[in-house]
Amino acid sequence: MDGYFRRQIQLGEIGEAGQQKLLSSKVLVVGAGGLGCSLLIQLASCGVGEITLVDFDTVEYHNLHRQILFAPDDVGKHKAKQAADFLSERYPHCRINAVNTPFDADMAVSLVPQFDILVDCTDNLPVRYLMDDAARIFGKIWVHAAVSKFGLQWALFRPFEGFAYRNVFPVPPNPLFMGQCQTEGILGSVSSLAGNLQANMVLNSLLGLGELSGKIFHMNTKSGVTYSLNYDAKPIATPESKDAILTFNYEAFCRNFNS
């Protein structure tokens, strides 16, 4: 195994100890679309020891140009299982668990405490707020990214220390102003770039190489312009216990968007 990871181990900031950290780590990934596919390859190939992938969807033909874990023969099959099969074959050091159901409150309460870090690779607002709440209650870091046309954003949240998705969006954003590839389209390389940037944040965090928390990064991939916005922690009304998560209606909350 040392030979496989030789080039990473050569890095003074990683070494044998850092590589062992990765092999001992557990990451929960929600979503196996354009972001998730790229992120999963990076995490598995770099040596993350266990990944649980949650995605209820099936592969469609129009997914293939950006969801690079899938082939035409996968159309109609569950994304989570097909992705897990692909990764397990190529990266035997990584244990991949496939969960072919939606990520909901019951799952969050049972799964989140088991992992070192959570990753949102969806375009689903209720899931995003649920992950933020679960991460705060169970003391977990989570990494977010989103894409719109030729732009993308990514961030690392530590909601248990004050920097939460709810700090940035205490009221859900209007879905009419949120880019979705179903209606706007997406360049495959943009979603792959977002997933790779998420993976880099996850690996840095697991290795203790620094966490760029407290800001959201933005990039215009046509111009190459990248900038970040800082956010201060603010008091917010939010579920504060496991039971509160289980009874909170995330779908209804996200329909009360800020117009």
C-alpha cells in the first residue's frame, strides 16, 4: 500500500502518519451526480478508508456527460450501487457502502454520528438544511458546493462552532434565483471542478492541513475570477436536538423562501 500512495506520503505535510489518517477516516457523501462522481474518485484514490454514499436516483442517459462514474450500460440502475461497484473494483483499500434511498431526518440521526466529515453533493435545499442541523447537533464538519451555468461555489461549515449554512441563509433562497442544470444546463467540467474542490477541502480537513471555514468561495469559470465572502456567526432559530430534527418539516421550511 505504501507504494500505491508513495507520491502522497512523500509530501512532508502528509507522510506515513497522514496517510494512515486517511485510511482510518469515514466520510458520508450525499449525492452521486456531477459533483459526487468527481469527489468520490478523488477521495477513494487518495486513500479515504470508508465512504458511505447516499443517493436514491437512477442513472439517466443525459447524466453521462458529467457523471463520470457511469457508462451507458448503467442507465436505469441505482447511482449509489453503480458508483460503489466502480470504486470498489478500482480502489480496494476503500470500503464503499451504497444506500439507495433518500437522505432524510431518520437517516441523518442514525448515520451522521458515525462519520468524521459530511459532504453535500446534491442540489436539494431541504437536504442541505438537514445536513447543516445534523452537523451542528453531532459536532461534525460538512462541505458544500453548488454550480450554476459557468459558476460555482464551495464552503466548509463548522455549524457547532457558529459558522453554519443557516448563518448565510437563515431564510431559504428563492428557488427561481438558484441555478439548476435541469433548466439552465451545465458544462461537465464545471461540476467536476466543484467536486474536486470539495474533495480537496475534505482531504485537507482530514489531514489537519487547515480548514477554510467562515467564508464561501466563488468562481466564474469563464473569466477565471475567484473570490470569497466572509460571514460572521449570528444567532439563528434552528432545531437543537435529535428529536427536533425528526419533527422539523424541511420541505415546508424551504417553501417559505426569501422573495
